[in-house]
Amino acid sequence: MSLSEGRTSAPALTRSVEAFLAEPGLATLTTFRPDGSPHVVVVRFTWDPESGLARVMTVASSRKARNLVANPGSRAALCQMEGFQWVTLEGTAVASDDPRRVTEGARRYAKRYHQPPPNPPGRVVLEIAVDRVMSLNC
């Protein structure tokens, strides 16, 4: 979801949180399996403050993508940490194979991590419309 698709604003973040999220770090992504149990995995991701979207590149067959497909409108959380600093981004998540959205996700990934993401068959982008941000020491 972008701001033009119904959201009126992205969450306001402090400069120090924005700077922390701009670093090419890793995060844990939490989604929920169909039985309600959490699935937690380490991922690379991007944060787009203008749209309020966090994006993760993956494949449709991954557990994280299947969790979102099985439960439309479910929530997900990304938590980036370094030492005693962390930022968690939470929101409603979707898995998309729309070529424009996948291309945008890949473009942002390449910019943040200074290399393109893997491009296996079945690549999708997970988009989290962030509506809650928590942080410590940022």
C-alpha cells in the first residue's frame, strides 16, 4: 500500500531512527503461520519513509510469503538491531508478484545493500505498511 492507496501519512520517525534504518543492516522478520504461531527469520530489508513501506525480497514458496498469502491483511514486524540499539517496524503486510512492485523492491534493495538481490524464479516482494514504530537508544 502506498500513501496514494488510502494512507494519509507515514509514521513520523526521529532523525536518529531514520539514520539507523539507512544503515545496511539485517533484521528479524516475524510473520504468523496459519496455526497462529510466529515464524521469525533474518532478512535484509528496505525502508521507504515517504510511503511508509518496509520491503523484503523473497520467493513465493518461502514460509514468510506463504504466511502472508494464507492470512491476507495479517501483521508483520521487522526488528533491526545493532548492539544495544534497535528499531521495530510493524504493520499490515502483503506478498506481491506485481512486476512493478518487485522491481521497485529490488531497486531499493540494490541501493541500500550496494548489490542487487538474488533473482530466483518466483521472486516476490513483501510490503509492510508500517503503522507502529518502536525503538531503543536510537
